[in-house]
Amino acid sequence: MSRARVATCHIPLFPSSCESMLPISHFELSMHNTFGLTSYARLGAVAYSRADVIDAVRHARGNELALHVLGEGSNVVLSERIEAFVLLMRIGGCEITDRTRVADFVTVGAGVSWHGLVEWTLTQNMPGLENLAGIPGSVGAGPVQNIGAYGVELAEFFESLVALDTATLEFCEFDGPACRFDYRDSIFKREPGRFIIVEVTLRLPREWQPRVGYSGLEGLEQGTPDQIKDAVVSLRERKLPDWRQIGNAGSFFHNPVVAQTHALRLQNHFPTIPVHPTPDGRVKLSAGWLIEQCGLKGMRRGGAGISADHGLVLINHGGARQQDVALLAEYVRKCVNEKFSVDLVQEPRAL
């Protein structure tokens, strides 16, 4: 059922495309990935509208190329040459589409900055997303990863989204169950390339409660949403290097989830290991802690390295290539597996 429009804003609103989109050959992506890797796609374009997205699919098929969609390029590791059609998602716009007694509903274009959305909801007195502040990337990428931080996941506030089914070239709506959200996972991640998200609607409950049980947020039980947002941003800045200063893709590995029996064995050998029980009876471990216990902070492979401040972050010291990053990541996985019998899973996807 459609909702009445009660307020409109733009953060940002990009111009609409009036004509059929024309792809660009040798499309440079060096300025469109936070890792700062030099990269060119065989063909590429920018999508400002749903029509642009359909055009991109058709152009990719006509040239017998795979189609990849990038938001802010914050969760990818790009090769120097990508034999594909790469579409930069820039569909903008944000509006409050409904207000009920229990919740506010906000509909946002897939190309909008996620952090920009968080800040705007707070200016509109619609808290809830403050623990997710500072996450780089676009709104459309959020459901793919079911982004989360500091004890909160996007799925908690998700209402629905609209995506293009590339198999049928029809737009379809997904509710929460249809997205099959899991820890940093969704149907869109399990079926890569099938759906292209163009719009997301979030539900922000009127009854707000601070979520400050995460380490670093202690003492904010009486804090305001803005104070919690500022604290979260400060925590992220202390832990994660600014990609504008040194290229990186944020947390490079998922925090592994293991069986309770395995967690107990690890605790017997490593009493200080951080453990976090999950709702399904398993235990989540800290990937950063595991990496740091292997003594890997600060090491380098070619132009790629591990941050000296945070073992979970791989960085570009300058001139790094995808191969440098891949070799370093594989070495990290090998060391962690040999020491802890835990398999790390890479978070950013390689193109």
C-alpha cells in the first residue's frame, strides 16, 4: 500500500537522466574506490534514475559483459582491468513517506550516502540509526551486507526495498523476510548480480531506547541520540584509518562465528579471547583480536599492508594492486587458521 508523502528532502538529489544512457569505454574507477586502487572497467556509466539502471543492463548484455554496481566503492577490492560493465549508483532523494503512532518511515535513493542519511534522520528528530553512523558507503549497499556496528544491524530498521530483477527487467519490492537477512548477509549477497537495489525504506520506531551496551559506549545510558552518534563516529575514527588519507576498505574480515564447543576450547588455551554469544547459540569472535594475536599488525606485502593500529584493516601504502591485497589476505587467513583453527571470511568483494 502506498504511503502519503508528508515531507521531502534531498541528501543529495542528483539530476534525472532524460535520454538513454551512453556507456563510456575504459571507464576509470581509481577515484571511486576507498582502497585507492588504480582500476579501469571495459565499459561503465553513472545511474541517476531507474531508466539508467535498465539501460545499463541492456548495454552489458549487448556487449556480453557482466554488470557490477558500485555505490561509494567502500567494500570492494578492484583489479587494474575489469572486463565488465561497472555502473556507479547515484540515484538520490530522501523523503519521509509516512508517520504513524509507533514509527516514522523514510524512503531513500540507493545512491545516497549512508552516513548522510543517519545525520539527516537525527536532524528530523527520528533517532535509531545513530549506532550505524560513520559507516562508509551508499544506502543501496546497506541491505546487501546487512550493515551493522556497535550492537545494531540495518535489518532491525528495515521495512522494504525496490530492486530491478535483471532476469526479467522488472522492478520488484522486497520486505524483510524476503531479503533473508543474516549476519552481514542477505539474498542480494547470495545471488550476486541478480538484483540491483534502487530504493530503500526504513522504519524508525517512535519509542527510542539508547543502545550503549557495546564497549566504548559505556556511560551514555542517559545520552542523547546525537551524543551517541558523536561517540560512535569518534570510536570509528580511532579504530579505522580515514580512507581519504590512506586507502582502505574498512574491516577486511567478518567476525567469525563458531560453535560453543570450539569457543570453549579456545578459551581454555587463550583465556583473554573476547567472546560474544549469538541468539542462535553460537559464539562470535573478534577477527581483529585473532589477527593481532598472530603478530600481524603493521606487516606489508608489496604496496598493501595491515594497519599498525588495527589488525582488521588492510591498507594501501601507495601503488598497491589487487594481487598485493589478495596475497596479504590469504597469508592472514592461513596464520589465523593455523593458530586458532578458525576460518576468516573476506568482507569486501573482489572485482
